[in-house]
Amino acid sequence: MPDTDHSGPVILAFDTSAAHCAVALLCGGQMRASRHEDMAKGQAERLMGLCADLLQEAGVTYADLDAIGVGIGPGNFTGIRIGVSAARGLALGLGVPAVGVSGFDALRLGTTGPCACAVDARRGQVYLQGFENPSLPDGPQLVDAATLPVFNGPLIGAGGQPPRDPVAEAIARLTAGRYATVTDRPAPLYLRPADAAPARDAPPTILP
């Protein structure tokens, strides 16, 4: 087991839902290692190598892990699929739970009382989720960044104050509190269809 003076789970968490590859390792409540690399593409090729680097840096093996945490979005369609697929595969291979954490929950970590959390949706828009906010509808919504609806408390995330923890670290901390009771596999949180459109060419003719 990793060398730590604190008892508690060993959590590997990562997020590829935006233009980055972010990984964190939590051991017994202490953040042992964390890495965030900005990248517009290439997360699929980089993610597992970055995880291996962090584990080696902390002297931890995959066999030491108690759970996997992953960011499920909202965000980049392909990036979300990369992260969720990797988390499911690792969890299945290791026989440990995988916990999906939304970007809204990661942003809110450490904040109490009413607030609203915003994730960049590009095109001048944000995904907005209110917490303890009766003026906002239940569930996330897609709104123009320049004309946000009225809400109570601070805005955290895109256009507002920064979150308390980097995204992968927040996912790791939330996973530590949820993994013992999770029953469902992580599932992508898609709030807008993929940008890619199906080809418009006519299908080829099948000759008899």
C-alpha cells in the first residue's frame, strides 16, 4: 500500500471532458499527486500514460486502488466518451467501483448555501446548474453567457469565481465519499448533441 499516515481510500480520478487531460491521486484524504495538461485533442493517447506517471510518482500500483473517479461532463462529446470508457475499463479490470462526477458537482465542492455553477459550452454559451436556487429550474440548462438568469449566491466556473479545487482533485474527493454506495456505472452527461454531423452522401448502390 502507498506510504501515508492517514487511513482512507486510494482514489485515482481523471477528467477529459474539456480541452485538457487532468489526473489526481488521493490517498487517505491526502492529495498525493495531481497533473493537468491542456490539450485540444490527443486525450485518448495521453490519459493512461499520465495515470501511470502519477501512480509511479506516488509509489502506488493499480492494485492499491479502491475506486476510480471520472468526470462525466458536460463538455466535449468525444472527451467525455474517452474518460468514461477508460474509467469503466479500469474498474472492470481491477474489480473496483467507478464513480461518475458531474462538472457541476466538481465546481460546487467546498461551497455551501445557494450558488450556480457554469461550465463553458462554447459558442458564447454556458451550461448552468443551480444549487439551492428556487429561481432556477431543476436540472442544468444551456444559456447565453452574456445574459444569465437571476440566481442566488455566487457563480462558480465559467465567467464566475474559480472553484476551490482543480477538477481532477475535486472528482477524487467526491469519489472518496461516494464509492462505497455507488451501484451504477458512470454514464456520460450529454446536454447537447455532438458537433459531428452524419455524411450526406448517398449510400453506395449494392449490385446484385
